[in-house]
Amino acid sequence: MNTFSIIIRLVLAVVLGGLVGQERENKNRPAGFRTHILVCAGSALVMTTSEFLFSRYNEFTNLDPARLGAQVISGIGFLGAGTIIRQGSSVKGLTTAASLWAVACVGLAAGTGFYEGAIAGAIIIYLTLFLLGRFGKAIERRASHLTVCLDLEDKPGKVGEIGLALGKCDVSIRNIEFIDEDESEDKLVSIRLTLKLPRGVTHDMVLDALRRIDGVHNVEAV
């Protein structure tokens, strides 16, 4: 292991970590471009350090070159936990936490000189996030249930207008949850609706119907 090899490993880790991080950044996830780069480069540095220690001190004592890498795999869980958010009965951020863990493994592979595995792993991770993410959204649009978050003007009868608009689409409201209130001059109330859709009614149709209601703002499917 020489200086050039060390630089190649770290640069490769930065590139591969950035590839996955860019996908997360585009989706506005808590851990994005820079976080994935740091995790991947740090993991690679750990493995190069482990290899350096093994080559220098192996003659004097028994060393396990995989010990430091094992600590990275287990320790990355604390960082991943910070991206997981619970909202009511739903949990968000699991995919980002998994991508951080996977990127750490890519960094370990790059740091130990296993270039083929690092490159192949990063490509597979990226394709999983990018392509399967779109596939999952397509399935979700055809699902019979939908959860919507929206900001609603705090005026009498607005919830009734929402129920009337959804009733015209034969959409039933399974649950209404009031999240918080906006203390600005134009007072808004944030609510989360759990809806059941009949066959033939898509998510986009429901979202468009809600957006057309006067006094309803920032309608988003979650």
C-alpha cells in the first residue's frame, strides 16, 4: 500500500458515496450528498488505517485487520437512526438509513482495495434507490389507500367542504388527524387525512380535487 493507492481508494469512495448521496439529495432526504460522501470516505479511511496498522505492527502482536471495519458497520446505525422520523403510525427515513449503512459498506470495500465490489455495490444501491423508487410510486398510485397532509384555513365548514369534495369521488375518510397550527396572521391548521379510494380513482385525482377547494393549501401525499 503506497500513497497513490491510498488516494485512489479515498477518491473512489468520495465518488461512489456522492453518486448515492445525490439521489437522496434530489429527494430532499435528511442525509444527502455531503453526508453520504463523508460516510463512504470515512469508512474507506478506516479500512486503509486498519491495513496500515496491520502491515506495521503485525510482526509484534496479533492484529485483526477487520476489527475496525466491523465497528464501522455497527456504529453507522447511530447515524442512520437520526434520519428515521415517526409520524403518527407511519415511519419515514428507513430507506435513507439503509442507504447510509450500504454506503458505509461501499467505503469499506473501496478502502480495502476491493474496487470491483465497491463499484458494483454502489451501482446496485443507486439503481435500487432510483429505479425501484419510481416503481414503488407507480404501485402506490394504484393502491386503494392514500394519506394526505394539507394546510387548511381555520374557518368554519372547511372540513365539511373537504368531505363533500371527496364524497363526489366516492372516497371515504378513514381518519382525520390535526397536526399543528400556524400562528401567523393567516391562521392555518395542518391536518392528515387517511383515505380509502374506490377502484378507478387515482391518487392524482384525489389530490387535484383537494387542491381545487378554496382555503386548502400545500396538499401533499405522504
